[in-house]
Amino acid sequence: MPSISSFFGITIYMYPDDHNPPHFHALCNGKSAIVDINKAKAKGNITKKEKKFVEVWAEIHRQELLDNWDLMMKEHRVNDIAPLM
């Protein structure tokens, strides 16, 4: 599973041949969330603070995430995206 970014102990992944809608996975301390790229909304068992970090990051990098989604579906690879600072 290709890692795209990492910040504040959260690692962001996209999986090859994953299902629509475009989304990514956020993992932190053994917990996870799935984040809809178009809505920038996280669902899962990470903390509220972690969800907020991930959602803000997703809003900032929406186009890069959509580009990565297309790249992952076509070529099974992704580009790194800058972390949340």
C-alpha cells in the first residue's frame, strides 16, 4: 500500500484497485479512517483531532489527491504530497 504523506503521527495511504468514490486511508496508532476526497470527510476510529488534521490536509491538497487517485487506478503508483505543517 503506497504511502502518500505523513504528519503528526498520521500516515496517508492509497490502495491499488480500490473502489469508488475517490478516497484515501489515514492510519494512526493502530486506528484508521477512510476519507472521501471530494467531501474531505473522515469516517473511522481515529480521534476527533486526528480527523480534523486529515480533513484540513485533504481540503488543501484535494486536486493532488484526485490526481493521485487517477494515477493509482491507471498505473498503481502515487506521488508524495506535502505534509500538514
